[in-house]
Amino acid sequence: MIASTRANLVTLITAPTVWALHFLVCYVTASAYCAKTMADARVFTGTSWPDITVARAVIAAATVLALGIIALCLRQAWGHWRSGDVDPPFDEPSFEGRQGFLGFSTILLCGLSIIGVIFVALPAIFIGDCR
Amino acid sequence: MSVAVYATRSSSGGLDERLAKRFILWGGVAFPTVVLTALLIYGLRLMPVLRASGEGLTIAVAGEQFWWRVTYQPKDGPPVRSANEVRVPVGERVAFALTSPDVIHSFWNPSLGGKVDMIPGRENRLVLKAEKAGVYRGVCAEFCGASHALMAFPVIAMEKPDFDAWLSGQSRPAAEAAETAQGKTLFLQNGCGACHAVAGTEARGEVGPDLTRFGERATIGAGTLPNEPEQIARFIRETDTVKPRVKMPAYPALPREDLLAIAGYLGSLK
């Protein structure tokens, strides 16, 4: 993210870091929100479960933000990967070799992080209360 | 595995590079992602159903050493006390409030649902739904003492109209027959009522199982013996042999005729 023309380790770990932070935000939000709203809720009150729209909105916003940052990261990494004329396995001690290696690794990590972020956010779509 | 065999046995010069890349992309990335996403969505859609609330009837069950205290709490109507047997309507989600006053027990009826621990100081929740009428055997699934293995409970699933009729009938005391009057007198004289309750009589004890509809139950001592006069008499005479470490004292001094009279009275409580 910091280097726009040269790939480095920071760009490499940006996507997994965003994924980890998104995971933390989602779980802390859901658990804190449910702990607060469920404090007075009785188990057997039947249908009157606390509304968790606020928690779901926070998770949705965090997901959009995370996917946005990862998308930027992916765009940049794509540029790094495509900039040189080097083919895998990128093991030459040259600038192009490093660009290619870091760019391609970042692309793979971005893909993994996108799937991770979506999987973390999916329960908020299907589970509408704190049970 | 077939692909691995093909790859190692194949004598051709290897795969075309573009084909190999495509194989990795589709077989290694796209396919697992799609399959995992589909499985995750399928699982997540099932989760709210598993945690659905009950539909009105709540049954409080307390696991005690070594029996089950059962209290039906209908949405409208007074609570109904029973023991060692749970009746539920077919096709209705019934909520269970599971507690324990002594040690940790576990409420487990494998045919109907998973086991849930009964932990002193906590109220755990379980919702069960019987799809078919019948008797489903349940057990205590957490070692709780010497008679842990002698602590079963049948769940009897009844059609909804039958269940409603049964439950509303429970608020009335059991019918009493003239021929069991002596058994009733002996039951009260020997102090059984200090621990056991029989609705409509002076027996109001709450230490042991409620015996109001004792005659309706298929077993005695929480699934330990069949509900027959001889077995009831045996249970009273040698309680600690039949069910080790149970709170009820044995009554070896009671004459056999008295034991059978009490057994006759208890068996008639329907």
C-alpha cells in the first residue's frame, strides 16, 4: 500500500492484516453487542429476541471497507506483477524478479483474504439474532 | 488419486503449461472455493432452525441424584409436577429448562437431540421436537454418582390432542379406589409424605419424586425397575440395594403385606 511503484513486504502483508482486523472487528462487535443486549433477555421469552441490526450494519461496513482496501492492494500488486517481463519462478536476484515474486505473492494473498473476509461476514447475513 | 496415478504413469512429455495453469486455477482455487462457500451457506442456513424457540410449552427438568424432577409450564395454565418421565406433543417444538440442585447431570435423549449438561446454578436451554409418536429413551450422560447408570427417563411423544387432554387432566388429583384406602393410610402413616407429594392428599414433600400419577409410569426409580407391585415393594424394602446411594432410606422392617398395600395404592394413582 505504501510503495506504489516498488513492491515490498508491507504490500505483501496488507491484505492478510486487513483480513485479521476485519475478523477481530466482526467478532468483538457481535460478542459485545450480544452480551449487552442479552443481559436482560430471558431465555424463554420466545420470539422477543433483541434486534441486532446495529451489529450487522457494523459488520457490513467493516466488510465493505476491508474488501475495498484489499481491492486497492490487489490492483497495485497486479501492476507490480505485470511490470516486469519475468516469468515464474522469479528466482533471479534482480529488480524484476523481486517485483514479480512479491507482486504475484500479494495477488495470491489478496485472493485468500477476500475469501476469508467474505466467509467471516457470511454468518451476519444468515443469523439474525444472538442465539 | 486417479489424477495422481495418471500423472506418474503417463509417459507423455508432460502437460502443456497453459493447461497446467488452468488446471491449478480451476481445480485448486475455483472448485474448493465454490464447494466450501456452498457448504458454509448450507450450514449457516440450518443454524437458526436449530436454535428456534419453543412453541409455548416449557418443561423444566432438574437432574437430581438420581432422578428427574419434571415440571410442565404450559403457556396458559398452572404448572404440572411429575417425575422421571417426560411427555411431549408430536410436531411441536418444546423448550426444556435444564437445571440441577446438586451435581452436574446431563440430559440426553439421543433420538430427539443432543445432550445438554445440567449445571448447578445455571439454567441451560434445549428445544426438542418429536416428529413421530412413541417412546424415546433418555439417560443421564454425565457421571453423577453411584446410581448414575440407574437414571433414565422416557420421553413419550403423544399426538397433540391426546397430549392436551393428558396435560389438562394432570391438574386434577388421581382417582382413588376404595380397595387401596389401606395402602394410602400406610403410605401416610410411614411418613412417605415427608419427601413425596401426591396431589390431593396430605403428602406434600418435595425432596423426592412427585408420585401424583405414579401408576401411569412404566418404570419406577427412574427406569430402574418395571412398575409392578412386587417391584415397588422391593424398591421400598431394599432401596439402597436396588439404587445405591439414593437419598430414600430403605424400609426393611415393614411387613410384606404393608409393602404390597402401599405398592397397590401407588400403582393405582392414575
